[in-house]
Amino acid sequence: MSLVFPHTFIPWFRAVAPYMHAYRGKTFVVGMTGELIAAGKLNAYAQDLAILHAMGIKLVLVHGFRPQVNEQLAAKGKVPRFSHGQRITDAVALDCAQEAAGQLRFEIEAAFSQGLPNTPMANATLRMVSGNFLTARPVGIVDGIDFMHSGVVRRVDALAMRQAIDIGALVLLSPFGFSPTGEAFNLTMEDVATSTAIALRADKLLFLTEVPGIHELPEDPASAIDTELALADAKRLLARLPGPIQPSDTAFYLQYCVRACEGGVERSHILPFATDGALLMEVFTHDGIGTMVVDEKLESLREATADDVGGILQLIEPFERDGTLVRRERTEIERDIANYTVIEHDGVIFGCAALYPYPEARIGEMAALTVSPDVQNQGDGDRILKRIEQRARALGLENIFVLSTRTMHWFIKRGFSQIDPERLPEARKKKYNWDRRSQVLMKKLG
């Protein structure tokens, strides 16, 4: 029998509570690759999805079946064919897809029908609805290649789907669509999930995939995962990456995340199904586990330029006047402008912070973290902090620290711990104002 320790469980549960409030009544579309099912992860993720449903989140689940169709083809002595990131579906492949889809739907419905005691599915009453919600059209001939029975989504019956999820059902979609003449087309899970998320104006699109996310250095698989990408940054990255050939390519899932955000889905995610609980970690923890692409619309999170000096001064001046921030001269900000990150909306600076690295100690100082009172409590401080952490990691730093006299609890809630000023790098310790008695808080970068 496992033990529950209140000193760890209670703080954890309280930390999760804000996400429960925020997501209740929201709509999530989850794309589940066939590789996840082939890897034996279906039951675990069915349990996690049931938890989300129990918390009042409206769910649409789209399953893939690439490996299952390949297995059916192999059994018939056929070789799978792909081009432009999509299967070429001849008559045999279409039969195999239909067989694989039928088997997977049976397995998925069985997984969501569990109710064993002492499991997350105990007392769950989750009902699944599926049907012909998708109208499709053929891919046709592309670059001289006839895709035959492969298709793309033409229309999503969002009204019927919304009626189902609004009464508490989980909608299950297979990657199939039908033309007005009744012809069946093999679709991709990614296209179906993205089109559905856009049609429903979903709050999140989450892909459970075989890739861990987008690396901060895409050409280096050993680099850290970039946990948050602004839509503009994602589009720039996508433009310089080689075209998506296989689902394991960086650009493959990223292109659908970009398309979703451009279509009105504020947040889209790429999560590694190999990590147990990846879905729950992404939804209910601050840093998440994979990569989230965010549609910032008119708001831009970026590195500062010389043109931003005036806006930064105007932003931080009230906080310097009341003693929250140490006073900085214009010449100092002009000199250090490359260290600053800003949030700009319609040409106005609403938030900023600076990173001062101490490479010899592999540590950096985050200074002047400021968010305008007009937009506080909207997550801009968190977004600036994440960008500073990303910049620090890119410089090879292992820790960041802040000095604070009034906002210690904000930093502690985000993983910082108080340390003795004597632990500061020597160069910074010489400039420490002992009269001000600022607390020093440090965070280890993961």
C-alpha cells in the first residue's frame, strides 16, 4: 500500500488547482499517434484523458494508425509508400487502413471503458461518440505522384461535434473522411486534429508523438527542448528547416502547430508519449514537458533594440521611484540594451527584463523584471522569465539568480530558492548593496 505524504501532496495539489480552474469548460483536441498505441501506452493515456475529462475539460481524440497500416500491408506482402509526408493509398492500402482503424477503435473504446478499483478509471463514466464528422477531398496528383485514395479534410461538422462534447461525451475521430459521393479517403491524423481544432476554436491542440518536442538548436538533438515558441519564431524556424518527409522530422509536427495557431487555436503542443504522464505534466505544470507554440497575435516577445530604451525607461521609472527596482541611468540601459528582453504590444513596451551572464561561474543574473500594472496577472511575467531562461541556457549557464526586496514569493513559486549573498559570483558580490538587504534567490536551469 502506497503512502501519501501531506507535506508533498498538499502543496502539489494546491499548485495544480489554478490550472483546474483555468481549464474547466475548455476544449482540447488531442492527436494520438499510432506509434503510441503500438508502444503499449494506450491504457495509461486513456486514464490521463479520463482525468482531464473529470476536471471538466471537453475532449476530442484523434488517433493515428501509421504502424498498424504498415503491419497490415506487410501481412499482405505489400510495401508502404509515402511522399510529401503522406501515405500513397492504393486500393490495398485503403483496405488495410479500414481494417486497422476498426481494430484500433475497438481497442480505444475498451481502454476508456475500464473501471477497475484502485485505478484512475474507477468511477469514471466517460462515453465516446464517433461518426461521419469529416468531409474530405482527394489529395490528387502532386509533382507527378498520384495519391489515389489519400485525402485532406475539406470540412468539419463542428456543430454536431460541439453538441456531443457539450453533453459530456468524448468525440473519437479516425483519420478517415468521405466525399459527398460516399467515397472514402485515408487522411492523416495530424490534418484531422488540426482541422478539427480550428473548426471548434479549441483552446489547445496537443500532439502525443514519437518526438520529444522542438530542440532549442534543431540541428543538435542533444540540445534542450524549447518549451515555448512564439508563433512568429515558429514560422521563422519552419522556413529554414528542410521539408517534412517523416513524422520524426522537426518540421513535421511544427507545421501543423503553426497552421493551428494561424487558424485561431491559441496554443498547440508537441509532447513525447514515451514520457509517462506527459499529457498531465504539460497541462498542469508551469514548465511543461514538450514544446508549446503560442499565438501572440499583436503582442511580441523579443530581444530589445536601441529603439526600446525610451520605452524601458518609461516602464521601470515608477518602480524605481517606489523602491521596488534599483535606479538605472539611461546610459546604463543604452550600454546594456542587448541584455534586455521586452514584451511589446502595438508599439508600447509592457514588460522587460535583463540577463547579465557570469560565464566563469556558469550563472546569470536576471535584473529589472518589470510588467506594467495595466497588464499584470496575465502571464507576461512568466513569459519573460521563460525567455530569460532560454537565453541563459543558450549561453551555457546552469543557474540564474535575482535580487529582490518585495517580490520574493513570486520567484519562489517559480522554482527559485533563497541563498546567502556570499554565494554570488565574486564580480557581482563586490557590487552587492548590503544596506538595501536584497534577498538573493537562485534557480537551477533544467
